[in-house]
Amino acid sequence: MAKKVQEKSSGIIPITVDTTDVKSLIHVIRGKQVMFDSDLAMLYQVETGALNRSVKRNINRFPEDFCFQLTEEEFLRCHFGISKDKTEGRGGRRYMPYVFTEHGISMLSAVLKSDVAVNASIGIIRAFVEMRHFVLNNTLLFEKVSDIELKQMEYQKSTDERFDKVFRYIEDHAEANQKIFFDGQIYDAFSLITSIIRKAQKELVLIDGYVNVDTLNVLAKKNAGVDVKIYTYANAGLTNTDVANFNAQYPTLSVTKTQVFHDRFIILDGKVAYHMGASIKDAGKKCFGISLLEDPSIGTDLLNRLKTV
């Protein structure tokens, strides 16, 4: 009973250290589990400076595997993971903090010589032991998790590579197939035509007798810097104002009126030619097809014929 009264009159109230709370104060630095001097001072109910002075008076009891001072680089690496109290201390600190290993914490209780320090050290050591046991008991689990993550990464990489190959094949070979669109497949038809238009890098030639503003709306999807040449009928629903408005945003478009063609064609960069069974403005409204002309000489022959228009 006398002991309790003395503790009360001195203003020191013994505390019970919760191992769960202590675990959050344990850090790994230089491959060792350690605690900061300021956290230990809080648990031992002493000032950080007083704790470190006690250590220095008994420095022979604290070899480097018991206690060491952080370098500035180590301090900066862990700075964002520690509290303001560890960086500045109570009232401000002007030196790098000291950290203590499990052995150093055991020695601290003997150096400080107080019941509070002894009781706190017991709780702290238990927290260290629990963490050590947890790691040891779950080493195999951690290895399995790491192995699973590695396999997932390898699988994902190989899967991504396979998909890339499939997508590249589709991109390189899809245009070689004939595409048939039935009535009502307007979106699908315009989607394919737009993808064809975007393949042009320098020049796009459209031979289509029935061109109007709807046609220009699709051609606006072309890559920047691609020149467009349209060959259409004299009575096509396209005015000079329409052409001027298009050129103001998507240069450069030129329109030539001619009656020499019946079918519709798209020629990309003077090399690749497509045959279309319907005008772009009517694509998908009725059943029609689009085919890549595999013989490159056909595209050349079409361009040569245009030179005589």
C-alpha cells in the first residue's frame, strides 16, 4: 500500500503496455526490428533527452546491436512513416534519433531503474516476441504468396503478349476479308469505314457518286495532315460552302466532278484500294459489302484513270 501512495504522490502512474499498440511502433531499419527513443520515452514516462542521457552514462551496456543512431539518409527514408514527435521531439530535437533493438530495450529497463520502465519493457518485449513468432510461423505463407504473385505477373505478361499478337494479326489481316453488312447495321458499317479512313497517312482518295455532308462527317475522322480527294457526280449534294467549312477545320479537301465511275472506291496513300457496294452516306441502310482489293495494280489503275478526268 505504501508503494502505491508513493507512486501517486510522485505523479508517476504505472501503465500496462498493450502489445497491439507497441507493434505499430516497431520499425525495420538495417534489417533489425527497432523502436525510436521518443516512443520508448513515452512508454517509460520519461523525457527523450533523459532516456538518451542514461544510455550515454552507461554506453558500455549498449553496443551497436543494442542501440544505434540513425544517419540522415536513414532518417529521410523513414521520415514520412514516423510521427512529428520523432523528428522534432518534445520541445524540438536537433539530432538524429536513436533506435533500440529488443536487446537494447531489455537493457534500458535495468538502466532506468524504475517500476514503470520494467513493466513497460515486459510489454514491449512480448510485442517483439509475438511479431517474431508471427513472421516465423508464416514464412511459408509469405513465400507462397510471393510465388503466386510472381506466377501471376509471368502469366499476365505472357497473356498480354499473346493478346498483342492476336490484335496485331487482326489489324494486319482483317482488311483482307470481305465484309458484309445487312440492313440496319449502320453503326457497324460506319465503324469499319472510319477504321479504314484512319489508315491513311498522307492521302485518301474517295470515288463516290453520291457525296454529301454526311460523307464529310465521316471523312473528318481522318488523321491530321491527310489530304482528301473526292471524285463524285456533278449533281452530288455537296456545295462549295460545305467544302470550305470542312477545309477550315480538316484541311485539305478537293472535289472533282466526274461521271466516269459507277462503283465506289477508297484508295489509301496510292497503294491500298477498297471496293464499296454503297455510298458512305448510305452505309448500313441496306445490305452491302466492302472488300479489300488484294491486287495492288488495281489501285494504281484507278489512280491512272483519275488523271484523265
